[in-house]
Amino acid sequence: MKKIIITGGAGFIGSHVVRRFVNKYPDYLIINLDALTYAGNLENLTDIEDAPNYVFEKADITNREQLNAVFSKYDVTDIVHLAAESHVDRSILSPLDFVYTNVIGTVNLLEVAKEKWKGNYADHLFYHVSTDEVYGALGAEGLFTEETRYDPHSPYSASKAASDHFVRAYHDTYGIKVVVSNCSNNYGPYHFPEKLIPLMINNIINNKPLPVYGDGQYTRDWLYVKDHAVAIDLIFHEGKIGDTYNIGGFNEWKNIELVYLLCEQMDLKLGRAPGTSKQLITYVKDRPGHDRRYAIDAGKINRELGWMPSVTFEQGLSETIDWFLENTVWLNNITSGAYASYYDHQYENR
Ligand code: NAD
Ligand code: TYD
């Protein structure tokens, strides 16, 4: 029986991966290991929290003793590693937090896996989830492939690049079975409202300014989070050991065009006069070191594992907006900070 630790399972992408694995694989035990930082929210998982094949363990990946305890308790077979500090703007303010969690935390996890799985590496997998931001910035043309040279610019992407290198080094040096995926910007339900799309949705709902950095001409390749979870599932089960897979949405948007689209869709859904939300757009000071364009060539995962995004951006964005409009309690619990005490209510007193 597989006993899989999913780190960062209380976060945005991690919660979708946990849900998919819990629902699709009743024979696996899914251990959600998460420190519950500001980005961790167990309210993301209320629908599966009582499933018999799911457990939550509050643990910090930078804390070796806590990791050892979880490994020993469950006799862990595999790791899908998503826990990270994930927001570029925060990395500019506090780069060391990103070094501790993303670099030291990842190496700590690798060390525990190396020790606990020693002599038996063939039966275990360490799957590392990373970002396309490690490749740096593109000009108007071209796409990131798995062969693109690493060239990170932000403290966030530098820390993720370092963690990717360590994961591959543990494969090359110690023989641990690893696989790495680098994906583009995700969007969808449960997205923490500090990132572009949920921040704009939240501000439109509340008639607050929509801050567009710099000239708004920066480009991102948007991937629906549920399609990403499908890709992770495929790579976990069928990915070639030691390989890297890029995952993207074949879906490039300039920030300002995306904000226009959000404004239009939300005016319609909120019954506001066309053009109302656009008036909230405010150009603000640019992010330092802002990468101009990201875009993924997802040809390899398509050819080798048959993966393709399942929804169009129009569908995915519409579903996402509907989700946020229907889940105002979830959103309000984040903005009020109430979500942080969910663990105490649900778990501490069990
Ligand atoms: P997130 O910020 O929503 O969630 C991160 C989770 O990790 C939270 O639940 C948090 O509590 C947990 N965590 C943070 N530090 C921890 C620690 N020291 N120990 C244990 N848990 C800790 O992040 P996300 O957007 O879901 O991203 C998940 C992964 O995917 C990250 O590795 C990120 O780099 C990568 N990624 C994200 C995107 C994106 O668009 N969101 C794109 C490419 C790659
Ligand atoms: P973000 O969601 O932070 O993701 P990343 O920086 O990892 O790509 O930002 C996406 C794009 O949107 C990026 O070009 C920065 C820009 N942006 C804004 O213009 N305004 C905002 O308030 C935020 C959060 C981001």
C-alpha cells in the first residue's frame, strides 16, 4: 500500500492534488504534511477531511525531528513535494524565508528520505513540484522547454532553482528516484487572494482599486489548477525517473488584457453596467526585477504522457469567478484571518 506524503497540501495547488489523490486512489494513504503558514488553509479541504484514506500532520519541512516523526509513524513510501513560500512579492521583502523553506526545507526532506529509504530506493519516489520561473524571462518570442538554461531573477525563483538542483543532485549522487515538474501560473478555486487573479476578483467584488504593476504588458501562461493536478497524477504514476516535465496552459495573456477580461466577466456576473469594474484599474509602481514574459512548451508531457489542458481559459476563468462568488465565507475567513484557527477547532481538540 502506498503511503504518500503530500507537502503543502493545505495550500492552493496542494489542496487540489490531495483531493484528487484521496478521491481517486482509495487504496493509498494520503498524508497531508503542512506547517500551516499564512498560505495554508485547511478550509480548502473540508470536503475530504473525514475520508478514511486521508490524514493531516502539522509539521514544518525545516524541522528534521518533526519530519522524522511523521516518516516513522506512517512508514512513508513516496513524497509529492509542494510546500514552499510561493509569492514573488513576499520574496522581495523577505528573501531569507524563501531560502529556509524552499532550499533548506527541501534538502531536509531529501535527507530524511535518503535516511529512511536507504538500501531500498527503487521502491520509493520523490516528486518535486517546481515553477517555470526558474528559467528566467522570455522576450516576445520563444517558449521554455525542459532544456532551457536556468536563469532565475527573483529571490523566489532563485530559491526554487536551488531546490530543483538539490533534488536532481540527490538522484545523481545517492540514487534516490526523483521526478521534477516545472509549471506556469496556476489559477482556480482556493487561490490565495494575494496572487493576480484572486486579488483582482476580490477587489472587484469589494469595489477596491485593481493594482496593475508597471505598464501591464507583462505576460503569463495561465494553467487551470485542476488540469495541473491531473498532470501531477500522471507524472507521479508514469513519469520517467530522473526526468523533468514542463506543464503549461498553452494560454498566454498580457496582465492588462487579463484584467480587462476579468472586469468584463465580473460586471456581467454581478449585474453591473459594462465598464464599471474597469474604472477601478490603477497602474502602480512596477515590481523590481519583474520578468517580462513566461510561456511553456508543454509538448513533452503531451507526447510522452498524453496530457493536455481540459478546459479553455474562458471556461476555467468563468468557473473560478463563480467559485469565488459562491464561496464568500471562505474568502471572508481569509481576509478576516479567521481561517488560521480552523486547525485548532478541528484537530487540536480531537
Ligand atoms: P501556496 O503558497 O498556496 O501553498 C504553500 C503551502 O506550503 C501552504 O499550505 C503552506 O502552509 C505550506 N508551507 C509553507 N512553508 C512550509 C514549511 N516550512 N513546512 C511545511 N509546509 C509549508 O503555494 P501554491 O501556489 O499552492 O504552490 C505550490 C507549489 O507549486 C510550490 O512549490 C510552488 O513553488 C509551485 N508552483 C506554484 C505556481 C502557482 O502558480 N501557484 C506555479 C508554479 C509552481
Ligand atoms: P503573481 O500572481 O504574483 O504571479 P507571478 O509573479 O509568480 O507570475 O503575478 C502575476 C503577474 O501579475 C505578474 O506579472 C505580476 C502582476 N501583478 C500585478 O500587476 N498586480 C498585482 O497586484 C499582482 C499580485 C501581480
